[in-house]
Amino acid sequence: MPLLEMKNITHRFEGLCAVANFNFQLTQGELVGIIGPNGAGKTTVFNLITGVYRATEGSIFFNGDELVGKTPHQITKMGVARTFQNIRLFKELTVLDNVRTAYFGEATYSPLEALLHMGRYRREETKITERALELLSVFQLDNAASELAKNLPYGLQRKLEIARALATNPQLLLLDEPAAGMNPNEIKQLMDFIGWIRKTFRLTIILIEHQMRLVMGICERLVVLDFGATIAQGLPAEIKSNPKVLEAYLGEEAAK
Amino acid sequence: MADFYKNILERWQNISTHRFFWPVFFAAGLAFSIVASAFDILDLYLQLILIYVGINIILTVSLNLVNGYMGEFSIGHAGFMAIGAYTASLLTVNVFPAGALNYLFPLAIIAGGVAASVIGLIVAIPSFKTRGDYLAIVTLAFGMIVKSGLENIEVIGGPRGFLGMSKLTTLPWVFFWTVLSVWIIRNLVYSKFGRGVLSIREDEIASDLMSVNTRQVKIIAFVVSSFFAGVAGGLFAHALQFINPRMFDIIKSTDILIMVYLGGIASIAGSIIGAVIYTILLEILRPLGIWRMVLMPLMLVLLMIYRPRGIMGMREARFFVPLRDLLAAKLWKQKNKEAPDASA
């Protein structure tokens, strides 16, 4: 059974068709890249999987469970986590609290126990705090635990965002342009980093990226979107020479 | 000399973060307030001011939960207060037997809080879909509905108001409710729901995607906030022994907003400071008469220009932070320093 299966997904924004009849399958453990020109509908696909948008048509199965119609936090609890194209950390919260926030779904204590700081509250908060710090130390962010997230340098903010996503204990991680704003040297480091978290946390990863160097370097399979439709799928090497892809990126004239 | 003050500050921090600090502070305060009101140590005028300070602290801390921590802009806080005030007053005047009023007073206050929180639940529902300016208008409209609703119910006096309450709000009761509301809201803030509230302010979509049940969190924030506004209303009604709908209009809501932003958003210590300063300043400036109402808004204008986040904006006094949160990073660092030594 595929880990994630998107069947005939179509999404329209008042007439504009952002994703058209999109089909996609993902096996456990894969690292797949989604590429395409600006406005091709890549981020929309992520928003559909995570429940930010509700697909107009079609269905999405994760481990056999239907995702369409579920709220984002329910989907996150089922094991899908993501990062954002433009970093969306909780800027005025500390690094530690950014990560601890993501344990919301896991902590089971009730509002009443929270109001009185009694019962399961103490035990679970201690556990959450410790696990958050452990996770931060894996990312070498534990020394910055009490810093405000907005005061971290850009690269560390990206890292923290991934750490926060991993705190929800996902099976599937969606990375939305993780290399945005990075120089070639940093991209090299990011490639190693993604490979490393994939192995350490046993993740299946979907990656949206513009940086061809990154995509070609680490993805095992690519999906190319243009105007909301899949125009090509396959191994990175095949995609590189696919005339349809060249056309989408460079224009009809140049592709000839 | 600097060392001397540093020493005192350090000692204070040690005391204030001790786990017996809160119980001892609570017991001592309660004992003092009982003695002070029983033996006339403080004159009645001073007691009344302290009662208003307490009520305003409750109002400010509870509004801060929605406006400061959650980052919504609620302008209807006086509406919740009105519901609490009328509910509690109706109970003590018309329902409870006169002989047992002293014992049943807490029940009336709780009932006022519950009534207000039920309405708070209803106001929370539009907050699922709207936020920012639009939600502000919803709460503004809610305040108007409450005020004109009360004006049109003849049974409770309509625009003439409602009276007949005994003076049940005493200093010890105000102290008890003030500490309780501060403690509970502080507890809420330092829990997963509190982090949920904060993350909604920071980025609602990201919050939802990090497994925060944003609807549940919003309901909790609105319900707790309006509950304590109702409690404050009940205390207010039994301190003044007379209420009318005009007391709970937009001006009253604005007063609470001023205290929140004066003290600082997202800070419990700030709310207390804001409420104390504002209440006492209003009393001190009383001789100025009508000019007082020019001076206070002017202060708000200056505050917004020079210190838009208020006195304590986004910062918290240490003794409101639970030890776990205060020491988490520090303990972790210590543990890590020891670890390499152990392995070597």
C-alpha cells in the first residue's frame, strides 16, 4: 500500500484551476521532488495534503485514511508535517517554545488540569520539555533554547522550522523550498542535512524546490507541474532531457 | 552600593521563585486583608480604592489573555462584566435568602462568571472565521447588544439600573478572587493551551499545522477571559451596590484596554502594574475634574508613540513563570556540561 495516494485531485480558486486532475503515489521511505515554474501549483499541492485547503474534487489517502475534509491539526496528528516557503516560525516565542508548541497534539492533559497545574499536567510538561530540548540538541540548537526565534540567523531559523515539524512525530515530511535564499555552499550542507534527517527519523519526504542542483542531487523521483497539471514524472536524469519540461521552463521557442 | 542592590534583587528572585512563595503570599495577603477590614486599619476610602484596584486587575489580566496573548482585539469586555454584574445581583437580591447572603456570595459570583463565559463561548464562534479588525467589530457589536439589551429589560430596571444589593464585596473577597484569577490565567498561559494561544497570535495557520487545535484553544481563551470578566462584574456590583447599563458601555471597555496596553501586552505582571497605576492615577487626578478625562487619553497617546508595547510588553516577572519553564534551558546546559566529563 502506498504511504500517500492522491487521486484525481482538482482544486479551483473561483474559476482559476490551481491543480488539475493531479495523481500521485508515494511509497514509504521515498524522497520525491516536485518542481515546476512559478505558479505551477506546487505549494497548493502541499496545502491540499495538509488540509489548509480542501480539495474541490478527488481524494487523498494517507496510510489508507482519507485526508480530504480533515482539519490541519488532525492531519498533523496522523503523521504529516511540513515547513513553509517563507519561514513561518512563532517569532516572538523562544526556540524551546516553538518546538514545545508542536507537542500540543501529543500531550493528553485536559484544560482543567492545565488551569490548575495538576494531574497529568506536571508529568507531561516535564516530558515534553525534555523531549523538546533533546530534539533541539540533535539539531545543535539547544544552546539557543531561550532565545526568541526571530533573533536566530536565517539558516538556523530554517533548521528550527524543520525541528519544530519533526516534533509532531511525522512519517511524511513536506519541505517547501528549504533552500530558498541559500548560497551554493549552504545548499550542499542542506543536501547532507536532509539525507541525514531522513535516515535518523526514518522519514518519507516530498520536496518542493527551485534549486536544480539540490533536486537533481538528492531526489529519487521527480514530478513536474505546470499550470496545475503533471507534465512529466520520472528519474532526475530523464526529467532533465524531457522536451515538455524544457518547454515549461524555457518557453516553446527555446526548447526547439 | 550596586552590589547591595544586586544582592537584594538576587535574594528576592530566590524567594519569589520558591515553591512555597505562592501559598505563603496568598495566606499572608488574605490574613492581612481580613484583619485590615475587620479592625479598620485602612480607612473605608482606601479600602474602596483597593477593591477597585483588585477588580481592575481581574479585568485587565483576563482581557490580556485575548488581546495580548492571543493577539485578537476584543472591545467588548465590559459586556461580559455587565452579564456577570447583573446575574450576581439578581441572585443576591431576588433569589438567595437574605440571612445566608454572606455564605452564598461566592456562589453568586461564580454564577455571574459562568453566565458571562456562556456568552463568551458564543462570541468565540465568530473568531473561528474572522480575526483582527473584523473580530474587533464583532466584539464591539456584542458590547452594544448587551448594553441596549439590558436597557430594554424592564424587570431589571431598564435604563434606570438595578439596586438593592448589600455591600458584600469586601477586601478579603476581592483579594481572593484577584489572586485566583491571576493564578489560573498564569497557569493557562504556561500550559500547552497557553502555547496554543500564543502561537495563534504569531501565525494561526502554522499553529494549526503544528497540531494545535485552534478552535479548542480559542474557545478556552474566550471562556476563561469572559468568566473572570463576569466575576469582576459581580464584585463590582456588590461594591457599588448599584448598577446601570451605561456603566458597562464602550467607555468602560476602553478603560480596560488602556490598562492592558499601559501595563503591556502578553504579560501578567504588566497587567497588574497597568491596573494599579491606572486606578490610582485616576484617584490622584480626581481634583482635576473634567480635565482628568483629557489627561488620561493623552497619556495613552504618548504611550503608544513611545512605548507601544506598554510598560512590561511581552516580558514577564520571574515569579509568574513556573520553575520548569524558568530553569529548563539552564538545567539542560548543566546536564550537557557534565555529560562529556562523565564519558571522558
